Amino acid sequence: MKTKQMFVTLSLIVILALIGCSTRQANSDNSPDSNAAAKSSSTGATSSKQQPYLTFKDDAGQDVILNRKPERVVILNTEALDLFYQLGGKAVGRASAPGTPVPDAAKEAEDVGQINQVSLEKITSLKPDLVIGQSFFHAKLKDVLAVSQIPLALMKVESYDDIQKMGKLFGTIIGNEPETERALKQTDDRIQSIISKVPNQSPKFAMITIMSMGISIQKSNNLALDIASKLKMKNVAEGMPSGQTPSSVPYSIEKLIVADPDYLFMIVHGTEEYGRQKLKDDLENNPAWASLRAVKDKKMIFLPSDFVNSPGLKIDQTFEYLPKQVYPNAYGK
């Protein structure tokens, strides 16, 4: 009988011991440290899953979030089209502009309208995962595109530095940063070589912008002005009071006569034929126009469209065009 009771007692002890071990193991698994580790692991997995491909600020200072590498890009900013393709990108849609040639490779992309009057219906029908626009024309599209969860990046090209910055961003968007760095460096080397030949002179110029909405004298925020500045040319409009647009001065023959520039550079937003006709109709009819020294000396130059719409990696050719006109002894015509 005693033997039987002892056997029962030992059995109970063993069972209680096993229960105790199981309880301690369960408590260990549910300890604060283990819970934190599990949560951290879970959060880490979620965070990694939701990490965007790229986040950056556009030239309007707004955050642009790309959740994945863009595969369907629409380019409304004609100043960005050449550079995007030169760096290996490909667009499904593009805007156009009068007098601005379309790169051969980009002609397959859907034309969504002129830069100042794009078709929102055409843009959204292309189901883009990124739209690259221009602040002046496309800022109002941001909220509309956001409804369709289409990110819009507003970009500008007002200087050579803007081209370099845009190129680096495109390299990241496209996913070929090393090739982009090399291409941008090669372009910069060519430009520095051109700048190094500039003689120690400071010829004065006025840059007249011809647009359908009117004629003005350009004061700042312009690619052509930036190039001229780097080539040691002096803009006579720098000290003139701006008009409604801070970057320009209302056209005035009286101001030009007082400033007496050595050169007149004509920038046309449209075709050169349109610009020459506009010049004839609106400026040359005034006898005072012929009294300008730059006109008398035949130093009025219509600049190619590349000065309005950036040629991307070929910007060195644009740099070289201007000094060949102004410094022929140093560069040759």
C-alpha cells in the first residue's frame, strides 16, 4: 500500500515539474524583450516593404514621392526632353512647342499637346507613373493628377547648373547613375575648355525676348543669360526696373538707346520666321530702332532654339555658338 502511495506521489511530482517547465518556457516566449524583438522585426519588414524608390524636392519646392522605379513617364517640359533621352530614358508621352525640334527617339511618344495647352485626358490615358512638367505652365495640374495618384515633378532650366542638377536626378530616376555621372562630367569638361578661351573683354548686350504675348528685355532667370554671363558678357538690363515679371523689363526703345548695348541677342519663343516678322512689325517701324549702335554695326543676332530649349548634353555646342559671334578672333566664326 505504501509502495502504491509512493508511486502516486512521485508521479504527481513529475507532472508538476513538467507543468512548471512549460509555464516558464511560455513566460520566456512572452517576455518584453522577445515581444519587442518580434515587433521590431515585423515593423522592419513592413518599413522595408513600403520604402519608396525615390523621394526628392522639385524646383517648386514640393516633395515628389516615387513608390517604384518609373516605367511610364510623360514629359511636358520640352526643356527636359533631350536630356532625358540622352541619359537612356524613354517617355510614353511628351508635349511639343513651336520651333522646338523633337528628338528622333522621342517621336514615338504620344504628343499630348503644346506645352502651354496640354490635354489632361491624353496624359491620364497613358497611365503615367511620373509626369515631368514646367512651373509656369503646369503647376495647376498637380492637384488634378494627385487625384489619380500620378506624381508631378516641376522642373526648370534657367541655368547651366540646372541642367547638371536635372541630369543627376534623371540618372537616379532612370537607374543609371554611373553612366550619367560620366556623361555630365564629359560635357562639363568641354564647357570649361570653351570658357577658358574667353578674352579679357566685357561686351555689353541686351537680350530681347519675342513671344506671342509681347516683347520684353530679359533681365534674369534665363539659360541664354547664364551662358552669356559665363562668357564674360554684361547684360545692360541688370540695373533696369522689372515689370510685372521680375525676370524681365518691359520693352522700351528709350532705355535701349540710353544703355547703348554692343550686341542685341534675339530670343524667339516660336519659329525664327515668326520672330523676324514680329521684329519688323513691332520694332523696326520705329525710326529710333535704326539708331541703335548694335543695329547700325549689324550686331543683332537671332539665337538658335537651343538657347530657349536646352539641348541637354549638347549644351557645349550652345556655349560655343555665342563666343564665335562675339569673339571671332579667339574662336573663329
